[in-house]
Amino acid sequence: MRWWPAKWPIAAAALVLTAIAGSNAGADSPSDSLVDALAERWTGVFDTAEQVVYGGANQSDFASDADDRRVRTIVAPVPLPWLGAHILYLEEFLHEDPDNPRRLMLLRLEPDQTAAQPTVRVRQFTFRQPSRWLRLYRDAERLKALTREDLEAIPSCDLRLLPEGDHFRGGTVRRSCIVSTGEPGRYVDFQMLVGKGLYWYHKRLLSYTDDELLEETIAFDWFELHEARLFTCRVRWKPQTNNGPPLPLSTVDLHDQGGRAKFTTPDGKVFELALHSRDWPFDTNRDALILIVQAQGDGAPLASGWTGLDDNQIVVDLDWMKISCGPFAPEGIGVIS
């Protein structure tokens, strides 16, 4: 189900995009740090279990197991200064079908100057030719080729997200996100929570005339706990001025179903590890253990490595840092070196 309006005329959409981009020109807002925080927390790969809990008059209140879906959402910052200072690329697809996204859009994050309390306003833009812009965040040349005419604005479905501890919560303003103006008119109420490694949403399709619930979907963090293995990763630092062996730096634990852990290097940089095995969606025909190293705030990984699913050690060795991970309780295997 698409939860954005039907296509607008190209000229009208271009006028909206021009006006929105122009409104960003000016002095930095005091709330810019809040926007930075949301952009940092929203960036990443989110693995969720989605369930249609109500599907209309022809279904029971709780849908069947066939309506349980595993969904991947990739969010990455992209440099598009003509559109705004904080732009995120969002790609959502079913776990087993990464080449056919359900949602493909750009999100512009900005302070909400009309709110009574610190709030981030998220404006949404879809692509006129989605297949042309798939995996856009990886391709600098296609980013340069993107223009306003390639996008459609969705001003009626802006999200308002408020900080709540270490995460952000919010969604559409009630009855504003209209997806059908015919008979019967329909609108979407979309609420979400996002934090580093945390992502859930609650989506309802309702009748505009009487608020009758037509469809309801929930999604929450997913991993198969009964299949997960706990790994210990040892990080060793190799300073350029030291010709000796790498120095011990940090030890972190994480599971192999998308588990994440952070560590800090001696020069103050924060890095995050992510470990995947059967939960990895991009090559469903190959069983592999995949370790990803990413600098905090970067959209693209710094390095990655893979090995056989049943192997007892996986290593990523950079010129200045070595990361070795092994099962926390290996069977008949000694401690990793």
C-alpha cells in the first residue's frame, strides 16, 4: 500500500520544491543540533517484523501468519544542498526482495519553527521514476544528476518528531496525510519511534468522513533470538608511530542477528560494529557471517569482511586497527587470538 498522494502535475511539484528549498536559506536555527541528532540516529539499516493486525471488513481483527512480513529499511545521508542541509535517503523493501523497494524517498530534516517545543519537521519527497534512483546513496554520479524535476513533494504528509530521551518519537499530524480525495476519502496516520539501532512504526489507514479504521499495520525490531549466537570482538589499535604489535583497545559483545556495539579509539573517534549471519538480505542463497565497521555518523561502511557461517572467527584488518570476533562460548574452540 502506498501511503502518499497520487502524482501531482510536474509544474506544481516543481513550484513546491522551489519554495521549500528557498525557505531554508538563512541563518542557522538554534535547533540545528536537534536535527543533527535525529539524522545521526536515523542513519543505518533497520530490520523489522511487520504485521497487518487489521485488514478491513473481510478479515478478522488479527490477520493470519501469512501477513507477517520481515522488512528492511536503509537510511543514509546524501549531499543535496539545493534541497536542504540535512537530506536522508530512505529505501524500504521486503527482506527477501531487496531489488523491489516498497518505499523509495528523500527525507528533508529541518527545525519546526511553528512548534511550541523543540521539534524536527521531516518533509518527504518521492521519485518520479523510482527504478532509476535505486541505491542512490551509493552513487555520487547519479546524485549529481538528480534535479527537482525528478522529485515529487508530499507536503501533506510531513512528520513531526520530538526528542524523547535518546530517541525521537512522532509522526503525521492527525487527518493531514490524505491519500485519496475521492469517495470515500482516506488518510494515513503514521506514528514512529527511531533511535540508534531502534526503529518501529504504527500505520493506520482511515476513512476521512468518519475515521473508520480500514487497515492497521505495526512493525518492531526483529531478530530470531533462538538462532542468534553471541560473539566477542576484540579491537586492537595499531598506531603509525608504533612498530610493535597492536595494542589492546576494547572488547565488545554482540549477537550475529544484526547485533551492534560501539567503541572509541584513542583519538576520540567513535566506531560501530554490526554482525550479520542468516538475517543478511542481499544474498539469500549464501550462508555467511558478515562483519561491518562504520564510523559514527557516516552513511557508508568503513570496511567489512565475511566468512563461512559456521566459522569460529571473523577478522577485519585495517592498516591502523584490527578487529577479531569469535563465539562467546565456542564448542571445542579456544579463545580467539
